[in-house]
Amino acid sequence: MEDELKKAPPKVEPAKAVEPAKVTKAEPKAGARVVTTTLGTMLKQLAGLLNTGQLNQWEQGFVHEMYGKTKGGEMTSGLSEDQAAKLEQIYRQRFA
């Protein structure tokens, strides 16, 4: 055990600098109106389509489940990226 204590600690390489990710934004065309719709608003509007025949059976179930999971669209931070993307897709098909 004394021999182990006399050994020098292993050398550790310093951390290498990592370049930050480059983010590019798509700029709207000149004169274009930009409208931002939150996930909560999308979900509330989609929930308004429940039982109207405008959503297929799978979409009905998905929107209903997400509406309940988010407490009526008020707590959307718990949605996964895939869930949010699917809600956006359904929303754009109905409201775009």
C-alpha cells in the first residue's frame, strides 16, 4: 500500500476548447408578416377540433392525450421534441 501512495498521480490532459454551434436564422422575405403561435395555443385550437370529424382517429387520440398531459395546453414544457413536432404538423395541416 505504501508503494501505491508513493506513485505519482496520472497526468491529465487539459480540456480542449469546443467551438460553439453555429445557428442560422431564416429571415422572412421583405414585407412578410411573421406570426408566432405557441404550442399551448396550437394545442388549444386543435382541441377545439375534437369530435368535429376534422381529425382522424389517431390525431383525435393524440391531441386528446397531449391536451390532458399539458393541463389544457398550459404546461407544454413537458412535451418531447417529437410530440411537439407532431402537434405542429397536425396544426399546420388544419390551420395553415
